[in-house]
Amino acid sequence: MADLILSNARIALEDRVLHGSVVVRDGRIEAIDEGVSGVGEDLGGDYLIPGLVELHTDHLEAHYSPRPGVRWDKTSAIQAHDAQVVTSGITTVFDCLRMGSDEDGGFDKGEMRDMADAIQAAEKDDRLRADHLIHLRCEVASDNVLDHFADFETDPHVRLVSLMDHSPGQRQFQTMDQYTLYYKNKRGLSDAAFDRFVESRLALSAKYSGIHRDTLARICAERGITVASHDDATLAHVEEAKGHGVKLAEFPTSLEAAQASHKAGMSVLMGAPNVVRGKSHSGNIAARDLAKLGVLDVLSSDYVPLSLLHAAFVLADDIDGIDLPSALAMVTSTPARTVGLLDRGRIAPGLRADLVHVRRSQGVPVVKAVWRQGRRVA
């Protein structure tokens, strides 16, 4: 007997949408049958799509530190984060943990290791519904980033490492106008305090960024960890990323960097909120423009979990040349392939039965049910 039959669904395959049924056995997709079936759970003509794969989200951090200086109970924060991502259709999530701190804040050494241990303990206790893996966000200009990274040197859950530098005049903050808005105005720094802050950041970047990038890229190559480069802005940044074996170009801030990264075979990742809003919150390039040019490969929910699913439908509705299977690939199969997870991200026989029942006639899609490895989790 089959474990699960989902019938009368518009099944989102890689190349088309098929009206039919999916048969699941032992947590994997057994068969895909076209046409109306009189058996199984009737999805009423709604969509059945692969479980979404989220590579970059700061959402857990927002639950753990909901206000400056506040630390929430780790298990409670993890469960709240997990519940929201699963009910947004995300069945595989890479939890971003910050490596490196400075005078602007961050987390103490050992704090993110404790968070990772809490995630793994929650999994063992069957508290979580999504599959949780680790993405280490490494601030290469920080003097203690390698010290923090050392806490994860034997952790097999680490499958993605991003190399980032948020110094003034670099990458995300190519102009001082952007940097001033983000760090001075929003944080209420005086002119003198802001000048000292900028001077310190520039000195740290000059001293540490290059050597830390090289060291972290080498360690990741030795351990088989996928490397991402964050906020590349110039062709020189892209060339540097190629030399470091980067597979994922996260949030490139210029068109030339996005095009060069895509041409080099990297998966270009942009924020789903950028797609939904139609623009970047920090004034950089619009994800829809990259989609129109065919150089957008992966979406990330970043700070709004439901935006991942919503953005896929927006792209299919609004961008010529992007149909629903192509848009859904940006949140399912392409991110999965980029990090070497070849057992998920598609509805195909033999793959994990990570599936999402979606109802959508217009506007924001609604997640009606979620299965991970054939087990209903939402």
C-alpha cells in the first residue's frame, strides 16, 4: 500500500505543470500519474509544488534577539522560526549564524555554537518540522571571525559559508550616503562617533579582509562546503570569487557583477522581498531587472519567510519569458543543486517527498499543507 496519494493537483514539474496525482511511498516519490484519480487526498485542482529550499535567512536571529540587547530562549526562538518557515512552504532551511563581532555588536564567541547545538537538540527531540542546515555568515573584516568559525570545524551540518565585508565603501555600501543612512542616522550616532566608527571599520577591513577570505575559502574547499560571496559590486570582486571557488553570488549590488557572476557559472541570489516590493531596501539593483535579463537564479526570503513563495508567483505573472516552473526552480531545484542537495527540490520519482499544497487564484498564495519526506508537518 502507498503511504500517501495526492490527487487532482496541478503538479509543478521542472518543465511544465501537469494535472494529475503523486504517489508517495517510504518518504519518497514513487510515481507521478497524469489525469483524474478517484483515490487519495483530493487537492481540488490546487498546485502541488516541491518544498522550498531557503539558503539565506536572518529570521532565526530576529527571534533570538528580537530587540537590541535582548536574548530569547534558544529553543523557543528556534521553534517559532521553524513554525513560520514551514507554514511558508519551506521544507529545507539554512539557518544563518553570524561569525565575527565588533564594536557594532554581534554575538560573543560560543553563542552561535550554542545556538547550533540547540537546533540539533531540537531536531533530536522531534520539535522541528523543516530540515535545518547551517549557513555561516562570516564577516571577514572582523578580527575574531576565524576564532568564531573554529567552533564549527567538525560540524557536518555546516553546508554553506558566505564571505562578507560590510565596511564603508565596500560592496553593499558603495557610497557613504548608503552607509551613513544605515549606521549613523538609524543608530543615532553623533558626527564624531560616526567618524571614529568609519575609521575603525576601514582599518579592520584593510588588515583582515583579504587574509580571512583566503583562509575561509581554503578551509571550505578542504571540507567540501559551498562558498558564497556576498554583495559583490565590481568585476574585480567577481574574479576574486572565482578564485575562491564560489558557487553562490549573494545579492550582487551592480548589474555588471550579477552578469559576470552568472556567466562564470555561479548561481546569482537575490532577495524575494526585493521582487515583491519591486526594489531593493538598500537602494541597490532590483531583482526583477536581473530576472528580465535572465541572470537571476535563486531567491532568498532573507527577512520575510512567505516572500519566497510569493515572489515566485510574482515573477511568473510579471516577467516575460519566466513561466511558473522556471520561477519555482529559483526557490526549489536551483538552490538545492547549488549546495549539492540532489535528493530534493523537484517532483520526480525517487526524490524526497518534500511537497507543498498551494492555493492561488490571484494575489498572495496560501499554503494549505506541507509534507516533508512524506510526513505531513503543516
